[in-house]
Amino acid sequence: MTTEQIARSFLDALVANTQTSYERILAEDCSLRAWRWHGSESHRPRQRVIVRMMEEWSGWPDPHLEIYDILVDSARAAIEYRIQATENGRYVEHNRSAFLTIADGRITTIDMYCAEPIPSARRNNTIAPASLTEPEMHHLLKGFQNAADIREYVTPSVDRFDSQRVRLEETGDPHPGSNDVRLACWTEEEADQRIDEVIEYHRKRDIGFWWFAGQYDLPSDLGERLKQHGLIWAGDNLTMARLGLDNPAIPVNPDIEVVLLDATTDAEIEAALQVSGHSFNWSREQIDERRVGWFEQVKGTESAKDHLLYLAKVEGKPVAFGHTLLRNGLAFLAGAGTLPDYRNRKIYSTLLRRRLVDAAQRGYQVAVVYAGPMSRRVLVRYGFKAYNKFDIYAWMPVIDMAVIRSLIVDE
């Protein structure tokens, strides 16, 4: 076998997870050296290596392996891959690199580098059916919070940290709406210390942040703790979902032109960005900061095929926009906004129906939206049901209530 064939056989052996599959490719005196986030380990000879490799893979009820890169020369192979699986009740991903030393057609040494696993979501190209039960829907929504994959797209002008304990994302813009914290998973004993650490992280950078606290977060009294640490409640969003997207009975305004944007529509992408900025009270700096990402997500990045951006016009004037993200088996209506002077003209419902129809044409049967106080009343009439509430809290180095109130904008 060539070096590359041996490398691929190593990955095949991981998936097969049998004594025989490992014996075919490992030398009798093979050694394994693994550098993990919590310590290193080593094993030798082959039988001890096989026991350790099989033990780990057998611990996952539903492992799935993805290969990213294989680089080889005559005696070495470097492999980058990812394993997604349920572990301790959570679906996570292990991002790994393995360096194989090869002699006489067998692997003599495995050097493996194992990053700490992070929360993940199933990405096996299945589409959620309209027949989901309520517990199944909650399970899907909990996982959906981790559906954004940095291997598919890295947001420009951002520093992001993901772990099984919390997610931090900040741009450096001091406005609290530009920096967010979510997905806390802490014990009651450690929570207050962790909240202090998050605040101190932002205090040192002299920037504000908003914190999304939902029913899937831990500890269960996280919201009360945030208030005790000086965060201000700004409002809430409901996670709402509609099961079944065929022929949605939603009224439309026939005078509204809705355009699905693509790589040829630079002027209209910019117009959608401007409408979004005006709708959500973004500063000029926030609009400028988001521009690169808006264009990238429509124009040819890996994520573009799953990101649909719409622009609504009245007599040729851009007045509203809407996003749809097709991820993790769901059609996520990722945001919509209408210029204040054009509200109450069925523009929201016109955009909503178009997005649902387009998602259904692509095979999707479940739509999800994070709804503010006004849009949720409309969504209930159109077949959406509430599943989860996010309370939104905000912190600033110097509290400005006008800024905090401006964080929650609804149609």
C-alpha cells in the first residue's frame, strides 16, 4: 500500500473498530502517543494501542468521522479529522490531528493531538420531519444552538470562544449588541465565579455585551444570578417553530416585490444591510463592521448555499429584508426587519410566506424563528408555537439605559 492508502486504512480502522482492522495496519511494536487537553498518554506495543483505540471509539453510541486533510511523504502521513458523537449526554465534536510514522508498509508510531471537545450539532444531511413530537423538537432546538460550524464559515472581525461551558463572541465594538455571551453550562458552585470572569473579560476591553439566557442553560437560576452581578434585563425572545411548511396560509401584500439575492446583486445586498441597520438601530460603525460578512455569506463562501437573503421593495425602494439559514435539518428564519415608516403593510407576512415557501421547495418541513414581543403575536396566527424563551441581559462599563433598551427591536 502507498503511504496515503495506509493513512486512509488507519481512518477506516477507527470506524470499523475491530481487532482485525487494526492488526492489518499496525506494526507489532507500534506505539501511540496522545496529547489531550487534560493530559498526555502513551501505549506500546500494538495490543495495548488497539485496546486503547477501541475503548475510546466504543464509548460513543453514535460516532461519525469526517476527514479534512491527508498529507504524505514516503514515510510519514499527517491527517486532520473530526469525530462527532454523543458524549455524557451532549453531542460534541472532537477535532484531531494524527501523525503516522510508517515502515515496511505498517504504522510504527501514532502521534495524536486531541483538542478539548466542543458542543456540536448533527450534520448528516437529514431534514427534520413535520411529525416531530414536542420532546424531539426540544432535543433538536437544543442541538441547533451549536449548528454554526466554524469549519464552514469564520465570521470576519470577530473573536469567538466555544467550549462545553460557555460561548463568547466579541467584535471590539463597545456597543453591547456587538458582543454576545450564551450557552452557559455551569454547576451551581462555579456559576458566580464564571459570571465574574465574563464581566471582567469585557471590563478589561472596555466593551459591553448582551447575554442570552435560555431554559437549556445551567444553572437553572442563571438569570437571577446575572441580575445579582449587575446585568440589566433588556427583554426576551421566544424560540418559535412551525411544523409543516407546505402551502402556508399567510396573507401577502401584492404590491411588495421580494427579491432573493445572489452573487450578482451587490447593490441590493448593500441595500439589505442598510435596511437592517436602520431597522435595528445599528450605528454606522456596526453597519461597516457587518458589511464583509453580509457579502461573503451571499457571494460564494461555503455557507452561501445554505444562506438565503431577501430584499423587499415598495415601488422599487428597499424597505425590508429577511434571512433564512438552512441548518441542522431546520429552516432558521434568522432575522428580518422593516423600515419604521413602512410597517403595518403586511411586509413582514409577505417576507415570511416567501421564506417558508422557498424552504419547503428545498425539502424543509420545520421553520424556527427567534421572535420578539410583537412578531410572536403574528407568528402564532400563522402556525408557530413557542418552545423556548431567551431572556436577554446586558452589561456596559457605564450603564446607559437608552442603549440597553435599544437592543430589543421588534416589528
